[in-house]
Amino acid sequence: AKLKSFAAKIIQLLKEWTETFPYDFQDEKSMKELKEIAHRITQCDEENGTVKKIISQMTQNLLVTLSARSQYQEIREKFRQPVTDKGTILKTKPQSTQKDILSVCCDPLILAQQLTYIELERVSNIYPEDLMQIVSHMDSLDNHKCRGDVTKTYTLEAYDNWFNCLSMLVATEICRVVKKKQRTRMVEFFIDVARECFNIGNFNSMMAII
């Protein structure tokens, strides 16, 4: 009875650990230790199939999370690769093929919703361990500036880059318009988009637009 009670507590601990800090199990050694512990717990209560099922589901969820984060990191690395000058590309493209944002989406609410989807996608990939990694590398003697060796917090970097990209997109769309009336219309459009973002509760996109 004591073993069963102990096993239940260990399972709860491992479940919360793997869900909150999945990156602790990304190397083979830690994953092997997790499997060994899970095997011992299963032996403590072999008659109860529920324990085995819970452990199996926990391990599967952990592997899915690690795989998803690995794929996300690969995608981010591709986007970080240097590209040719975008200004040159715009100049070489015919004027007819250069679409402004109003020709793609003229409804502020729809654009605000799409921006919110992107925000949620970025936020969903940020885990407590990403924040803990930055805190652990903080240097209080250097005005709380993060050191240059923090390379694994790519999810936070991606979120920060998205904010800057959205700000630059808004500025570009406004400045590329030549006529004053069209530029005024573009400014008013983004004001409406920012207002819709506020109504949805997407304050990050709202601040990036402002």
C-alpha cells in the first residue's frame, strides 16, 4: 500500500516536470533515467493497468513536445539566415506586382484576428524554462544585461523579432505610398487594426502597430 501511494506521488511529480520543463529531458541520458524510473514504478503496481497507461501517455506527450520544439527551432534557424536586400527586390519587381496590404486584406477586424493567431502561435511555444534560462544568465553587476551565451531562448527571440517585424511592416506600408490621401487612408486603416487588436485583447500587436 505504501509503494502504491509513493508511486502515485512520483507519477504526479514526473507528469508536472515533463509538462513544465520538457527540455530537461532532451538528451539521451535524462530520457533513459526517466524510462528507468517509469519502469520501476510500473513494477510497483503491475496489477493496475492505469499506472502503465498514465506513464505511457506522459512519455508520448513528452516526445511529441520535444519533436515539435525541435521542428520549430529548425524553422526559426532557416528564417534567421541572411537574405538579399529587400529594397533591391522591391525595385526590380514591376509596379503591378507590388501589392499593398489593403489589396490583400481591407478589413481591420480580419487583419487583427490574423495577427492574434500569429501572437498565440508565438506565445504557445514559450515555456517557463525559457524564462528561467534568461534569469539564470542574468548578470546583476552589468546592469541586468543578458550575456551573449544565451542561445537556446529562440522562442523568446522569435517573439521579440515578430514585434519588430510587425512594426516595420506598418511603417513600410505607410511610407511606400506616394500620394498623401492614400497614405492618410493607410494610417487610418492601421489605427482601426490597432483598435480591433485592443478589443480582442491583443495588446502586443497593438503596441507594435502604434
